[in-house]
Amino acid sequence: MKLALVYPRFKYQSGAPPIGLLQIAASIRQQNKASLDFIDTTYEQEISTFRERFRIGAYDLVGLYVMTAMLDDVALAVREIKSVSPNTKILLGGPHASVMAEHAMTIEGVDAVCFGEGEATIVELIDAELDFASIAGLLHRVEGQLIRNKARMAVASLDALPFPAYDLLDDHYFDQCSALDIVQPGLRTTSILVSRGCPYSCSFCQPTLSTIFGKRIRRLSPKRIVELIKWLKADFAIEAFSFVDDTLLFARSWVEELCHLLIEAQTGLIFSCNTRANLIEPVLLAQLYEAGLRKVYLGVESTSQRILDEVYQKGTTIAEIKSAVRAMKMQGICILGYFMMGAPGETVKEIRQTITLATELDIDEATFSITTPLPGTYLFDRTEDDIEVDLASFDYYHTPVYRQGVTVPSSKLVWLKREAFLRFYLSPKRLYQTLASFMSLRGMRKNLLRLQRF
């Protein structure tokens, strides 16, 4: 059987690899189940070239990854595949497929949708010679009617999975990743994901994460993580890595064991991670720093306590955010703050308050995005009637989604987002750093890609 896995990202290039697809590719190869190709449009975006690969390839099955913000890209990819290879079966997977499987099936040309974790589903589907009816975790059609097969149990032990197939990545991923450029420009870097699930109830993430991964938090063992890092260094010459897990620091004893093993391993690599303000504690920070932590992505979201509590259900306070920033800077850790604007009911005054505090905080980088209620989240369910744009138009970099009167007017919101970036990066304490980031050819290239999101 001949199979292709496709990551159809035609916009917003970045160095963030599609780890989910790479994990599925590794599981297929581990079982020697099929001839496998990996097709990624991130760095090869010519439609004619993409189409030709499928005309020549004559694949039996093509699996495509889909997030809500990629719906247009997925529809384009499916259309091109079916135009030259109409007998190829099309399977969708990923976050949007899991939380809105029926909606994903409305994309013309799609034969089935995988909901939940996909490693075992696709291996069993290959074994069953593409008999959709017999495989748990699939939504498919029988005589025009949608049939949802039984749900699949989540992977019991992440340690049992093979390492993701990083060898399938274009080398640009390692060279273009800017996760730790603020610490040392030009580091060869990649992302790793070592857990599934999240214990928190933020309205813009949950219960989507629980729908996809289940309510139990699962993690790789610290020993397995160190093995992964050593492998990435030996085989791909990485100099740094970024944990992209939502809540890496949640389990204190697990983090401490991981720190101990990283220190003992003496890999010489530095890393970054995501965290919440209420998980920052000086003693743990010191351990993480010794293990190689040099940058934290901090979920601030808003500096209006009302918005944090009533809209985002974040469970953090402005005081905790300020305290966390002070603790990290005292430890010598760089910080990127995540901010959103345009929440339902948010005022211009509250948005400007967020911009002002973001600029005043002692953080090094910031991203400002437009509040976008992704399908399956509490925020989406609560405000669905107020959304005026189609799901395929969702783009938290450029497109406000709420109708007039629900939040700040769309045109005003777009300008406020731009104002936020300008005030932050052109503030006197960051101006030199901003200008310096353009001084190298690689730095200029990365900044031009970031400006696509401005």
C-alpha cells in the first residue's frame, strides 16, 4: 500500500514542525505497514508541483492534518489531489477533525475523518486495507449517511511510542526556528512535545484538549525525554530545543526529576518552555536554569483581571504575572509574553491597559493576537451566536470574528494590535534589540516572515 501524509500549510511559515504527523509517520514505519511519503507545503508552495506529486504518486491513502485556521489550505489540497488521483482515499486528522468531525466531512473529496489520537487508528486502517467501517476512531460515509465508529482509547504509555520522524523534515525547520534567538541568534533548534492533556480550564483551550487527548494527563518519562534529546543532538545536530507542551511545569516532582537527568546528561543544550504565572517558583526556576532553561513563553493573555476571570477563566492574577516576571528575570531567563485582544465585552480602555502593561513589563518579546474562539472550546460554545465570519476565515493574526457591538469594532481592533507591536518593540528599552535582530541575513529573513502576521 502506498501512503502519503500531508501538512498543508501554505501561509505563515515557521520553524515549528508538525509533531503530530511526524509521530504518526514514525508509528507507521515502526510497523512496516506501508510505503510512506511525507509532503509538506510549508517550504514548497507551488500548487503545480504539489499536484504533480499526486499525479505521479498514485497513492492509495492520503492523510492530511487540519486545524481550523488551515481549513482553506486543506480544501485546496484535497481538491488538487482528487483532480489528478480521484481514486485516492482522503483521511483528515488533527484538532479540527477531532472536535468538528462532521464539519470536516463537509470538505468536498474527504472520505473519512480520524477523531482523537491517530497512531493506532491509521496503523489498523492500513492493516484492514482501508475498510473504514471496521476501525475505531473514524467518521465515514455509508450510502451517503455519516457513520461515527466507536471512540478509541488514548495511548496508555507515551514511552511506548517511537520518536517522531524528524528525518522527514526539510532542513529549514531546524535553521529557521527562532524560539531561542533572543538568547543566542542562529541556534539550530527544534520543538519537542512530551505530554498530552492539560489540567486547567481556560475557556479558549478547553474542553478541546480533553476531547482530543482525554482528561488524564500523560507524559513521557524524564528518562525517555533525555533519550529523545540526545538522539536529536546526535542525529540532527541541534543546539537548542523548545518544549511546546501547554503545561510543562505542572507536576513538580516530574519536573525536578527531568531537571536532575538533564543536568546529569550534560548535553550542552539550552531550551525554552511554555508556562503559567502561578507555576513559577524561584527554587524550581534555579533547577530549570541549571538544566538549560533560558526562555519562557508566558501566557498572560490580558492585564484586565475582569477579562482573565470572566471571559478567559484563566485562573491567574495580575499580581502573579508581575511576580513571575520578576522571578524569571532575577534568574536570568528571557520571557516572551502571549497577549490576546478583542475578547467579547472587552473595551478599548482594557485593551490599551494590556498594551501599556505589556510594554512596561520586563519581558523581552511579545505576541499580540486577536481573540479567536476555536471550535469545541467553552469560549466558542458560549459566543457562537456572536461570530460573524465563516470558520474557514479564522485567523488570529488578522481577522476579528465577532459581530459589531460584541467587542471593539474590527477595524479598530486590527489597528490596536499593530499599535501594540509597535509600542512594544519600538519602546526605548527594546529598540536596540529590535534593530539588532535585522542586522544578519538570517535575522532579517526571520523577521520578514514574522511581519506577515503583523
